[in-house]
Amino acid sequence: MPVLRSNPSESILIERDTLTAAKARLSDSQRRSQQDKAPRSEIYYPIKRSAEETIDDPECNGPLDAIVTRNHYGSMVLNAYHALFIDVDMPGSSNPSRYGNSSRYGVPHEWQGVFNDLCTVLASERRTGFRVYRTAAGFRVLVTTQEFEPGSACANDLMRSVGADSQFVRFCDTQKTFRARLTPKPWRCGATEPPNQFPRRSAAERRSFSEWLEKYEVACRNLATCQFLKHVGPDETHNRISPIIELHDRATKSHEELQLA
């Protein structure tokens, strides 16, 4: 019997079409997610750069190419100067009753298609490695093999290719860092938002915030911010990104089977 041989050109065309279709679906998902969020997205990602309290991490050993801050609604945030984090939100995720935390671990059935498309696009970046996480609102991606400059064309192109939240892309550019939330949003864990904003100039302001913080930390105790799903691409990790992964995964409890918030 004759041996059927695949046509290399045909395989390349199929791969290209698959990638193009995946990017189109991710773009459509991002558009629908943005429509669901508006106008509350301005609460998550303010237009203007704002002052945030810097938080020291006693468990971090050695220099870190990032700082940890507390944002305007009280969550701790990792601000990486060159480690590229990307948030990819799902349509309907702003409504917790729609998807909620229906699955404590793994990818919810309703999100599987977007997850597959996301991995397809990431895998097409053959020289780049990625860690993929699940969040309460969708997915988080961290580039492991190389560094980027916030606001650079190559960073923004990669973010848009996977359907990153456009407000998130703009906010990273405004803050001049790549941001990843480390602790739950207060309204997702049954806590209120902070009673006042940084900087807190009076003793009364500091006292009321301290009381709020104690309640918030109790509310977060048994919740995770994201869950590690898989690694895509080369296994190598940039030497300055390794400690960022360690801090991020520890602070977010990404390897614990906890409800997401």
C-alpha cells in the first residue's frame, strides 16, 4: 500500500489557521468581559497613578526586582519591574453568582475553551515559557524565560494576543510595573473596603485602618487568590524571575486547594 505523507506546507497552514482562530476567540472573549465590567473597571484600574503603601515581605531573601504594595481597595499587589504578568478575565466573571467558585481546583467546564485557546497562543511563542494560573475571574499568565519593559510594544503585543484586559494593559503602563494581586478583593471574602486611603496622616486614621486590616486578614485566611494550572513552553526560568515566582505562589496560596477570591 502507498504511504501517505503529510504535506509540510499544509501542516503549517493548519497551524496558522488554528492560531488565528484562537486569537480571534480570545479577543472576542476579552471584548465581552470588558462589556460586563464597565463602568466598574475604573474602580479596579484607576486612570491616574496613585500612591500605595509599600509592604515589607519578611520571608523574602535577597534582592527582588519588584515591590509589594497595598492598593486602594486594600489588597496586596506584587509590582514587578520586568516580570510580565497578564490577567485574562472571563465574560460574566464580574457576576460571582454566574460562575462563582464552582470548582475548587482545575478549570471550570465553562472556561475550558478559553483555556485551550490561551494555551494554543502561548505555545506558539516557542522560545518563551509561561506559568498559567486560574483566578476567580479567569486566568493569570507569568512569563518565566525573559524580562519585559512595562509599556513596551513587545509586552503590549503579547498581552493583547492572549486577550488581556485592556484596562489592565493600560494600568500596567501607567504604574510602570506589571501587577499581580496577591490577596483577595475585600468584597469577594465578605470584608468591607478600607475606611480610608493611604497616606494615613492621623492616629485615628491609622487605628481605624489597623482594625479593618485585622478583620480583612481573618476573612482571607482560608482563601487563595489564584491556583497554578500548568507550565507552557521551555522550562528555563530567568534568574531574576525565580524569586518572584516563589513570592507570588506563596502569597497567593497557588498550590493549595482553596476557594478562590
